[in-house]
Amino acid sequence: MSQPTPDFSRGAAYVNGTFVPMSEAKIPLGDWGFTRSDVTYDVAHVKHGGFFRLDDHLDRFETSLAGYRLTPPVDRAQMREIVGRCVALSGLREAFVAMLSTRGVPRVFGSRNPHDCDNTFYAYAIPWLDVIKPDVQERGAHLLVASVPRFSSRSLDPTLKNYNWRDLSRGVFEALDSGYDTALLLDDDGFVTEGPGFNVFIVKGDVVTTPDRGALLGITRRSVLELCPELGLEPRIAPVTFDDLMEADEVFTTTTAGGVMPCARVNDRIYGNDRPGEISLRLKALYWQKHAEGWHMTPVNYDDPERPFAAGLTPEGEKRP
Ligand SMILES: Cc1ncc(COP(=O)(O)O)c(C=O)c1O
């Protein structure tokens, strides 16, 4: 009897060397990725049938892997092919694409030695999602500066992408309990860092500033910094205080799963007309216009999932044998 064709339309995952529908993707309970948060990851997106800044995401993932001393069983070229194949299998033209490496399950029962673990590589592509819902983005998000501080950068480097989200999750509960959409966290010294899954920017005149500390080096953040000069804006990476936030003309957040997301309120401060600010909206429009023009885009070859990038070419752009 022939096997039924797997249904990848709700997402495709790569687990233990095979591609499975997302609904069948599992990790073992004993994996330190789960029991110790000993895992790093990266998330890219696909729009208009192509990856956005795929190699920048792979660069950041490799930096995170090195920072965590994780050695997955696949090399960069293989990771690239695997994430591409997840997308091609799913057929998704707009997708959220994650790659992960966990410490793994120790080979020696009860071991506390990370060298006893074989590190893993997982990946998946699922339909596009927004970390701040589109209707909230439309009216401008309401952020609460949470009372819980962001974890100390001395304990955990925030530029290595991580799932240590206790502080961020506590902030979200606090924000929701008080009627806000989501949270922003300050560090122990009172400087603005980031929120649950996004970087933050303030706009004052024609200067667009994002915090220089306590935050992931977001790929969307970098894209916005690159786009600012096209709109005659001055991009800046600098310390941002709570007062800077309150005195800003506009505030917006950025992430892969949402792009440029304008805010209308932070705490009891209402910006402009309690709607997304003009500069935030111009940056958002330019960001998506650039996508439509193919900026930093690597098209996916949906016709042949085994060769997910330009048919007949290796990831390095060389002709396949
Ligand atoms: C904590 C945190 N900060 C910032 C970001 C935004 O980074 P990027 O623009 O690369 O998605 C993310 C993305 O998930 C994140 O988890």
C-alpha cells in the first residue's frame, strides 16, 4: 500500500533528519533545550515567495551558536537548504521560518556535563504571523513599561537569541492586566531595552533612535536603520531613557513577524493624535515597498523542494554537478 502524501500546508518541520508536517514535530522531554532553556534559535520570514535577508539570519544564528557553544550536526549550507526546503514543501508564499539548535538529551543518564549531549538542529516554516495583531498595529499599539527589569546582560547576552523569556512574559502579564497590548522593559539602570519579540525606536524631529543596550540586534531594526536616510531621517543607536521615551514625538517597534509596528501610547503618554505617527508610517510603507521590489530577497524554488533555491545552483551560487 502506498503511504498517504504528508500534508505540509499548515507548515513543514525538519526533525531528526526528516521533514514532517508541523503538527507531527516533537522534541524529547529530556532535551536540555526544554529542561534548561539550553537552546538558541533564529527566525526569518518569507514574503512574496522569497526569504528576507536569509544570510543575515544565518550569520546571527551562527553567532548565537558560538555564544552558546552549540554545534549542530549540520553545516551552514545544509541549514540553508533545510529551511528552504521547509518553505518549498509548505508551499507558503508568506511564512515565519525558524531554525533552532538545542543542547540535546545527555547520553549519560543524570549527567550535568554539557559535553555528554549531542546538539540538535530543528527547523520549521509556518504561515505568516504578526507578534502584534494587525488591528492593533493599525490603531497604534499601547505599551506599558513593565516594573520587571530585563535580565542582566552580564548573565545572559541579549544579542544571542534566546528563549529565556521569564522577564518578558512577566512584563506581558503586567501589561495585559492593566489593559495594555504589550510591554517594554528597562534594564537595571533604567535604560530602555526591548519588548517580547521586538526592538523599539523613538522618533524626535528627524532623528530615529534605537537603544544601544540590552536588546537583540534585530534584523528588522538593522533594516530600519538602513532605510532612514532614504527618507531624510537620521538613524541613531544610543542610550534611551524612560524620559526620552516620554518626550519622543513617536514610538514604534520592529520585528521579523510584523515589520515596523507603530505605537500610539506608552504608559499614560499619548503620541500625536493617539494614532500611528507619520514617520513610523512612512518607514513601515518603505519597508514593505522594498520587499515588493525584492530588496535582500532570496527567491524560493517551489517547483522542486529538494533544490529550494535557484534550480541548478548551490547555496553559494555555483552550478550543481
Ligand atoms: C527579544 C527580541 N527582540 C527583538 C526581536 C526582533 O528581531 P528581528 O527583527 O530580527 O526579528 C526579537 C525577534 O523575535 C526578539 O525575540
